[in-house]
Amino acid sequence: MPGRPRTGQLLPMRTTITALAAAGLLLAAAVPARAAPAVPPLDRAALAAAVAGLPDGEASGALVRVSGRAGSWTGSGGVSRLGTTRPVSPEGRFRIGSATKLLTAATVLRLDERGVLDLDDTVQQHLPDLLPAAFEPITVRQLLNHTHGIAGNGLPHKSTGWFAENRYRTWDPREVVGLGVAKGPLHRPGAEQRYGNQGYLVAGLVIEAATGRPYADSVRELVIRPLGLRDTYLPGAETGIRGEHSHGYQLREDGSHWDVTGANPTFQWAAAEAVSSARDLDRLINALVFGDLIGERSRAEMLTLPLPGAAHGLGVNRIELGGVVLWGKTGDRPGYNTGVAVTEDGSRTIVYSVNTLDMEAGELPPTAERIITAALTP
């Protein structure tokens, strides 16, 4: 991950540890207070312009929701399905990728509050057969803050060829985790922060072991239903997207478009499988950072950065853009790039989904950059 971003440039939150400490971006483990707005007045014309001109060579469509006491705007650009003139619905569902980690972390924190498990419990306590003896005890907290030391699966899952071959395959999370475990520990638990999905796959398994129930049932009971997230669900092996939604595409070398909307998300499971909407993600991030879904101790845990230079708490990332501090998460799946964040003072929440045309691109989509710039800069 690069250092401090330029004004209006969002940190791509799927990368590893960054030099944020040197830039003075660390936050103490405290609940953010709702202070005076630190954001400029909302520029609705700039937001509309950010999604105008779609489809283009980078995205087929996008939706945006900006809310808060400093102003609100909801809109979209582009088409929901190429070859038609049907606009993208700002209320539609989309694949949220790694923003699923917000749901998983919230579920673990609520189970901790109920005494079903403890953040200081170890993986070895709950899943004694998962890790070989070469692994030192890894705590549940370390799973969520990416300091566990379990290697990634090593599969080229962001390549078009791999996606084409595996898009409808059903995966067992233990199989995916096992690909990384077989490589041995990357480092001692707690020594480094390396972002990835493996810790959240293991966290999903811990949830199941501690509760005796499927992971998805716990997320629904403890997070989705209490918050009234009516558009949010965990699809399991279901390949389509329910209800109103925009299609995702991959632009081929010959200029044609490959519809990649349908896919089996079990490979990502508790790390990146969820489907949601802008409304629901707005409600979720505000409930976690400011609401009463979790208690004050849990919130302090969530917002703690575990190491100097770390960018990830429990499920969330800390971002600073032009002096504005936000907590949030990004995610991407083929055809979909998502971001959700709320300012530390609670004055502005930003949610977007961009229907990108290149699953192999590693950078923030230009449309997303325009949205973020319009939402946070004068």
C-alpha cells in the first residue's frame, strides 16, 4: 500500500501494511466523537459529473450514496445491462467483496460480548485439527486484524482464465485455508500485518465451531436482522444476484464484453461473499463506528491498529484523505468494485459500487477516484 494518498485518492484497502505511522495517521483505541464537520459542503453537481459519461472503457455503470448532516446525494450513471438503456438503480444490490469482512468482524465481536467466544481464544482451541504444530497459537483477534501469519492460497483468482474455469465451483473453506497452511507460517502471530482473506475464512470456521451453527446463520441473527439490512445476504453457493442489480462485465481483447455477474462465491466465503446495497452498507458502517450494535469495548477493539504503521483494525481500515479521517472498507469481485466509509466525526458517509470492466486491474477504478474526490474535496 502506498503512503499518504493525494487529496481525493482513496487508499486501496486490499493491500498490506503501509507507512501510515510516519505520516501521523495512527489512531488511539478510542470511540470517535461526533465533532464539527471536517468535510466541505456537498457538491452534488460534482458527484453527478463523477458518474456521467458511463459506460466507457473502464466501467459500464456506477451508483453512489453520500449521506450525513453535511449533505446527502444519491445517484447513478451508466446502464444496468449493456445493450440496453436501462439505468443503474441507486437502490440496487451488488457484490461487496471484502466489505464482507465488516459483517464477519461484527459477528465475532457480538459473540465475544455474549461470552460465546473470546478475542483472546486461539484457533487451536476451537479448531484443533486445522493448523499443524509449526504454527504458534493464533488468537481470534489476530485473525481479524491480519497479523495471524497464515499464508494466502496462492491461486491466481483474479485472472480471467482462473475465473472462467472456477466461477461455478463450490469450495470448502478448509480446502482454501489448507493451501496456505501447507506453506507454513509467514511469521510469528502478531509480528506483522499482512492483509488477505485467509484470516477471515478461519474466523468463519471459528464462528461455526463456537456456535455449532452455520456461519451465515450467526451473521443473520447478530448483524443483518438487528440492523434491518433488508438487501444484504450471504449467497453461499448461489450464483446469481437476487432482485434489482446491475450486471458486471469483463472487457475482452477483441472489444466484446463478457458477462461475469454470475459466480459461486464460496471461494471467498466469510471474507468476501456478501451481496448488499448502498443503503445497507451506509447503515452498517455507521452502526459499527457510532451505533449500539456493538458495545464501547468492542468498538475500541475494532478501531485499534495493532502495530506501528498498520492500516487495518478488526474488519475496518483507517484512511486519511486531505486531512479528513475515515473508517471503512473496500471490496472487489469480477465486475464489481465497492467502497464504504464514514468520516471520523460522523459528518459524511460514502458508499459506491462501480461495475468495472477489468477484473485483473489492481488500482482503484478511475470512476471510484472521481466519486471520492467529489465527495471529500471542495
